[in-house]
Amino acid sequence: MLKKLAPYTKGYRKWILLGVLCSVGEAVFELLLPLVMADIVDVGIANGDRAYILSKGAEMIAMSLVALFMGVCAAGLASKAGMGFGANLRKAEYDHVQEFSFSNIEKFSTASLITRLTNDVNATQMTLMMGMRIIVRAPVMMITALVLAITISLRLSRVFLVAIPLLLVAVGFVIKKVGPMFTTLQERTDDVNLVVQEDLSAIRVVKSYVRENREKEKFSQRNSRLKAASEKAFGFVVLNMPLMMLVIFGTIIAVMWIGGHQVYAGIMGSGELISFFTYVTEILISLLMVSMVMMMLTRSIACGRRIVEVLDEKPEITDEQANPALVVADGSVTFDHVYFKYNKKTDAWNLEDINLSIRSGMTVGVIGGTGSAKTTLVSLIPRLYEATEGAVYVGGHNVKEYTMEHLRDACAMVLQKNTLFSGTIRENLRWGNEHATDEEIAAACRAACADEFIDKMPEGYDTHIEQGGTNVSGGQKPRLCIARAILRNPKVLILDDSTSAVDTATDARIRRAFAEDLKDTTKIIIAQRIASVCEADLIVVMDDGRIAGAGTHEELMKTNEIYRDVYQSQLEGVSIDG
Amino acid sequence: MSRPGGGHGPGGHGFQKPKNLGSTVKKLMAYIGRYKAALVLVALCLVVSSAGSIAGSYLMKPVINDYILPGDFKGLLRMLILMGAIYGLSALCSFAYARIMVHISQKTVAQLRQDLFDKLQSLPLKYFDTHQSGDLMSRFTNDIDTVSEMINNSFASLISSSLTFIGVIAMMFYLNWILTLISVVFLFLMLMVVKTIGGKSRVSYKRQQGALGAVNGYVEEMIEGQKVIKVFNHEKKARESFDVLNTEYRDAATMANTYAFSMMPAMGNLSKIDYAVTCCVGGLLAIGGMFDIGGLAAYLTYVKQFSQPITQISQQVNTILAAVAGAERIFDVMEAQPESDEGKTVLVRVRKEGETLTETDVRTGHWAWKKPDGRLTELRGDVRFDHVVFGYNEDKVVLNDISLFAKPGQKIAFVGSTGAGKTTITNLINRFYDIQSGTITYDGINVQEIAKESLRRSLGVVLQDTHLFTGTVADNIRYGRLNATDEEVEAAAKLANADAFIRHLPNGYQTQLKGDGGNLSQGERQLLAIARAAVSDPPVLILDEATSSIDTRTEKLIEKGMDSLMEDRTVFVIAHRLSTVRNAKAILVLENGSIIERGDHLQLIEEKGRYYQLYTGQAELN
């Protein structure tokens, strides 16, 4: 995984190197101080040499100033490298997601992709930044201190043979025990959050059925379980500190005892003994830091892995077989023995043996029950999904022969779950055509019957739309989306159940406008209402992934039972809305 | 660090300042204050452990001066045993206080979480309309976490740091006052560093958070609209705008983190300079006979300990401020006005013998309203609106002077365009919202006099948006009546025509639903919601677009079931498919919050008004 992430440090490698050097320098200079101090005590004080003490003192101050400078530089460099790496990674991931086809997006789900692009990248860049300081510093501190301690007294350094393994075992024990406890803790936290989330969205159901007390009870049980888990986990973590204290204090006492004898015997200076104490603390604390970094790393490794998963995902649909010069000539659409399934592993087909021929400029209605694969059928035209078997032709060529850009420029689709973006109405409409003039925009809105409500808004086309289009009504949103699609001036226009939320009268007016203004455009309309499609040149009746019938209204009334059924069931009532 | 608002330092915590520090801390203290005895014990342990580590360092002086240098090893052993005992006690105490704090903090946080959840359940719908669920959710996650973090760590750490700091200064002074003066100068230097770096850090951190918010917001919006981006070939543009925001965040974050992470090396190395100066001056003093080697050793240990509390305190102040800001948001919810319920009339089961009603616990199929004075009125399902005026906001009227009545057993339908006020009317019957003027009566009783719980128990509601809970399919149906048997659950599912698809699920009725039943289609979810209402067997039923996602063919299939569900009940139906409402006793056509037509299907057709127009819309089709 590190190998996969490493390339994204590009442009910042020299800063990383320099930062690491600074960290090492800082650590080394810091640790040399006690050694000089020992000289002051053992030589300066012992000989009563004031000049020696002053010169050694100046040496120490100079060393700390260098350490200070290097430390601050290291901090700056680590930030620069960490944040630069984060920005590179975020960009690479985001750009890669732009290449994704629909099936790639669905595989990850929107929410998970967002987390991977935000939290996960942030955690990873933080790790690099902190890591540059702590991961580098702690081992350097430890090794330097160990070397210096050994130079002072090899015999005395043997205490580390006991102390270091002891601390490692103690810390290792805590980490090993705590790992599964934190997993449990996370699971139970998720449990609690799930109840909150569900209740927030289903508060009307809870209140309607007067289930407040039951929900409180449910929450209370999970909350207690969470409390027990967290008390157990954190209760164990707090063992870390006292254990470390015991080992450090024990070592200091041992050093006093052994070192005391050596000082008395004249093998060692008392200054050296004092500096030895410093190294004892430094070594053991560094060790503890390393173990803490390990804990932190396990978390960011999980984040890094999730990012790599996204980066490794191969876009399902590519321009590999495309001819960049080819553009869509007309709006004819042909399905030739097309089979499709979303999940390659399942046996069942989502679309089975679809054969369909649509001439340019035709109006085609698609009708069928929930789950009959209407949306799947039309999604293959702009190549949002790839036919598993068989081929789809637009303008006489297989859709694979066009670049996605050319194909989708020519085939505008209004999705069922459509999105408006934050910005003005005009900006949103210009998604369809960047260079559209105000007149063109107004004309498209007229055709989509969107002009009537836009004109009523105080700021007209400059009205600001909130993220997700929350401030336009359910009947207005699809009309804006239709206008946006019309602005593309497409060869094929696909409406996926876009007019169900629009009232019948407006629906009829939109269809009339289509017939007049978009004569040369092939119009493919998925609808619930028979009224929306009955005048079409061709009506396709879908049933369970197959075409159950195709023809005009009159033909289908005669030959197709499903169509007749749907017609009968709607005859008795009228749909209204708006 | 006398000013609590002067928090800064590394760690990358939020600099959100609480608005009302004093009162929030007080409320928080009320929670923690429940564990007074434990807190006293914690304080005791803190004092012992801080004193122990300070005393341990001090013992260096006699150990070196009186035992090692003269070579008194018997005495040395005694001293080392004493040191060991002090250190051991100190370690034990620090474990004890940490462990007790975990207990206190986890209990407090669990209580806080429970209180918050309980409170949420009691809030009126208006509160949920005006607060985003993501925002409320973050109070359970982020805010509770920061509070937990604070009680767990900051609290004890702040006290122990302060104690250590005071103890160390005192001991330094006791050991050598001249050296202490030098250290005090360095203390001021350190405080200045904290102040300057902290100040810059705060400003640049704010910029970083702004830039981060912009990047995250953009990513969120774009990924959510990713399919539209693909359809419109908008990838290149999406990348360009992203690049700008990403670079801006990188620059802001680099700056902010440089400041934040400079704090540690700056403070640490300032203390090293102090160490160097101390060595030098201490050496000179020792030559002059004004200090000794053992004392210097002990003093140098204190110099190393001296900067730690300052760094720690400056870090903790940030955590604490963030936590208090979080606690403030939690208490905001807890102090919100709960749903008012002044109703005293309650719903009871009754046995009916002739005209006399007697209260009972057995399921008899008969219900009655029990007034505060004990009188029983049979529940019949007679609902009347009398000149009702309502708006979600006081200044914007949604329903204007609505009067209507539903006699027991009648099916009343509301028809009209989106936003005409159909759903609003049903929300008033079960008192999700309170009306501004007029009256609504239920079996002759003003609904405001009925306890909300009783009122809602008498009404079964199938909402437009179906919400399912994590659990089995059977659990979800049983939500309507918790003690329903398996047979009753299945019968209800059959009634709603849901039985067939449930049996096709991997584990039938025991299939686990996850994520609001995301793997079921919208239509299947609605069938479950109908089954849920059927099992609850309420005297009055409200169907709000209950079949809107079910295609017309399936709707025909469940028609019989729906008919038997509605039999003998007062039913309010909202639908925009007119086939669903044709057989209603009365159809009310709403427009802009007023009833413009009323009557049964035939009357309305004859009237040739709006309803007729809607109907002829269909006629054109023929």
C-alpha cells in the first residue's frame, strides 16, 4: 500500500528529505547536551575551572539554538510535505473518480466515496506530517541516547537489557489486548448511531405509533452496552502510563545503585551519572512514543487502504475502441440482441434479448411496472452502462466507436434522480451548453414549460439554487432539468420518468413543444402515465427485463395484455399534480 | 495562563469559542458533580502522584551528596527503597485516578447521550423541520466525543499539570533561588512564544477550516451529482474548480500546521536553553561553594519537567474550549421546548354491553375516551374541523378557514396539487402541529384536551415516505402493535399483498432489513407500511399517498385488502391518483390552503368544477 501511495509525494520529496534531516539534527543536538553537562560537572566543577564551564555553557546554548532552529524548520517542512502530499492524493483520487462509469460509482456508493475523498485523505496527510516528526524523531532519539549511554558506561547500560524488553512486553500486552476492545467499541458506537440516525429520519413514524418509550428503551440498551465497552477499553489503556512510570522509575533506581558504586570506585564521574539519568528517560519515553505511533498508524493504514481501493478501481467504460474523429450523425438508435446484467456474478439477466430499431426523429414511449428495467434499457444508449452481450447503435455506429464525450454530447438524458447544483438557475442551465445565449436559454425553458415559474421569481434566471436544488419544488426541478438537457441540442433526448411529478396539463404542453421544436431529435420518454406516451410513434412495453410488446397505442391495445391492463387501471382515475 | 480564552497550541483542535462559557460549564459540572466522592478520591490521588514524582526527583540530591559521594551504601540502599516506595505509590495513584476518571467520564457521557436521545423523542416535529438531521446527528457523534475526551483527559491533566508546575517551581526555589530566577525568565519567554505562535496559529487555523469546508463541500456536491456530471460531459470543469479549491486548502493548511507544529520544538528547545544556562550558572555556583552536585542533578531534572505542564495546559485549553462549545450545542437541544401536552383525556379499552361502557384490559375491539372526571365516551371516529387556520410559520398561512367533518366509518378524500395543504390537514388531526385558530374535535372532544399519546394511538398513519428500521421484516410490521403474534403479522402482510414478495426474500419474514430497507423497492416498502398500519388495527386511518409508488396494476391487486382495511373505519385518504379516491364518501378539493369543492364523485362530476376538469383531462385521452 505504501508503494502505491508513495508516488503522490512527487514535488515534495526534497522537503521530506530535508525535514527528516532537520528532525534527526534536532534530536542529536538535544541529546548531546547532557554529555556536555557531564563535562561541566566532572571537569569544570571538579577542577574549579570557571573559564571551562563558561565555554562549555556557550557550547550548550549554541547547540540548543541550532536544535531550536532545526525543530521549527522540521515543523514547517513536515507541514509543507504533508499537506502537499494530501493535495496530490486528493486530486489524483478525485480525478480518477471523474473517470468512473456508473457501475464504478454504484460499487462504492456515494457516501463512501465522499468519506474516502475527505476524511480518509485528511487522516493520511496528517499521518505523514506527524510521522515525519515522531516516527523519525523517536527512533533517532532512542538510538542516539543508547549510543551515548553506552559511551558513558557500557556496564551501566546493561540495565537497558532488562528495561527495554520489559517495557516492550508491557506495552505490547496493552496494545494487543486493547485492539479487539476498540473494535467492539467501534461496533457498539455504530449501533448507537444507527438508532439515532433511523429515528431522526423516521421521527414521524415513531410519533404516529407512539413508540417514543420503546425507542428510548432500545437506545438505552445499546447505550449501556457502549458504555461497558468503552469503560473496558479505556480502563485498559490507562494502564499504559503507570506501567511506563514503573519501568522508568525502576531503571533509575537500578542505575543509582549500580552507578553509585561506580562513582564511588572512581570508574565514573558523578556528572556522567546525572546525564545517564537523562538518557534513561529519553530512551524509554521514545520507546513509548513509537508504540503510540504504531497505534496511530493502524488507523491511517485503514484509511490509506480505502483510498488505494478507489485508485485501483478500473473505470468500467473507456474510450479504448473509440475513433476520436467520429461524431454522431443522426438520432437513430438500434438494439441488436442486447443482454445486460448489473452484477456479472449472478445468473439472471437484467435485460434479455432486446431488439429495437428507432428511426431518427421518432418519439418513443417506454412503459412498464416497477423493476421492469425501463431505466436500464435507456441507460445503454449514452453508454452509462455497457451491454454485456449484443450491441447498441446510435447514428449507425456501435456506441463503443464514439468517444464518450461525442456520444454523450449527442444523447442528452434527464435522469430519474436528478441533481441541480448550487449556483444560479442560469449557471445550472449552462451545464447543457456553456456558450448558450440568454435567448437560447429562454427558448429551452419555454419548451420545458419552466419559463412560467422562473419569470415569477423575483430574480428570474439569477435566482440562487441551493445545493441539491432544495429550494425548488418537486414539480419545478424536473422542468429545469429538461430545459438543461434541451440546451445541449441533442440528437437523442431521453427522459427517465421526468414528468411524473408534473401535472397532466403541463406534461401535455411539454410534449407538444417537443413535437414542434425538436422535430429532428429522437425523443425517448419513460413514463408512468399512459397519457404521456399514447401519442408516441412507438411504445415499448417492458416486463421483467424483456420487451413484452412494441407498437402504436392502437396496435398494443389490440395485441398486448399488459398494456391493456395498465390502460384499464388508469382509465378509472386521473393523475393530477403540479 | 490565567485567561481561559487564550487557548492555542498544536493538536489541530477547533478554535470554536463557546458563546456562554460560564453557564455551560456549570451545567456540565452538574453532570460530573454526581460523582462527588469519586472526584474527591481523584483529587487525592492526583496530589499524591504529583507530590510523589516531585519528591522522587528531590531525593536525588541527598542520594548523591550524602550517600554516593561519601560511599555509604547501606544508607544508599535505604534511600533507594524509600525512593522506590514513593515512585511506586505515585504510579499506583496515577493509575487509580486515571481509572476512576474513565469510570466517571463514561458514566457521564452515557447519561448525557441518553438524556439527549430522550429529549429528542419529546421534541415537536417543528423542531425537526427547522434542524437538519445531519446537524442533530453530529451532536451525538462529534460533540459527545469532544466532551468525553475532555472529561477523560483534560480534566485530570489540567489539575495534575498545575499541581506539578506549582510543585516544581516551589522545589526549584527551595533548591536554589538564583537558578530559579533564570528559569522564571525562561518561563516568560515560553509564555510569549505560546502567545505569539498561538495567536498566529489561531488566525491561520480559521483560514484552514474555511478552505477545508469549501473543498469538502465541493467534493460532496460533485460526488452526489457525479452521474449528472457524466451525462453532461462536465468532468473537465469539475476538475478545474476542484483544483483551485484543493490548492487553496493546501496552502492554508501548510501555514496553519507550520505554526501549530512549531510550538512543540520551540517550547522544548527553549527549555533546553534553560537547561544549558542552568548547567553553566549552576557549575559556577558550585565552584563558589553556593551549590552542590546533588542539588544540581535534582534541579536539572526539574528544569526538564518544568516546560511540560505549560505545553500541556496550552494544549488542553483548546480541547476544553472545543468541548464546552460541543456541550453548548448538546444543551441547546436539551433545553429546547418539548412538545406540549396538556391533554388529560385518555384512550381506554372498554367492554360494551348495550349502551353501558366498562373499562377493561382485555382486547374487545371497543375503545372509549376517559375524561379527567372519569366519564367514558365511546370512540367512534367522528372528526370535525371548525374554521381552522394554520401556518408552519406564524406569518405564512397554509390552511385558511378550513371546516370539514368526517362521520364515523366514512372515507374522506383530499385531492389537490402539491402544496395545496392535503398532508398538512392530516398532520393537524394527530397534532403534529398546533393550529393558530379554530377548533378540531374528535368524538366531540377538542383534540387539545386529549393526551397526545392516546390521540396518536387511535390513529393509524401510512405516510408518503416509508421508513423502515433495522431489524427483521416481521419486526417492522410488528412496529404497528408490539405484541402482535406471528399469525397476525402474516395476516396483515397478506392483507397488504406483501406476503408474496416477503416469501421471496432470502429468509422470508425473518429477513434482516438494513439501511432503511434500501434493498427493497419503493413499492415493496409501501406495502410493508400498509401492513404495519393493518396490524395496529386503529379506529381511524390516515393514508397519505400510501400507494403512490405502487404501480397501477399492483394497486388493483391490493384494492380488496385496502377495502377490508378501511371497512368500518373513518379513513382520510390523500392521493393524486383519482382511482384511489373515487369511492370516497366525500371528496374535498383543495387549492392554496382552501377547500374549493366538496361532494362525492358523482356530485363533483355534475358540478363541472375543478374536479371535473381533472377528470376530463383523462377523458381527452380517450
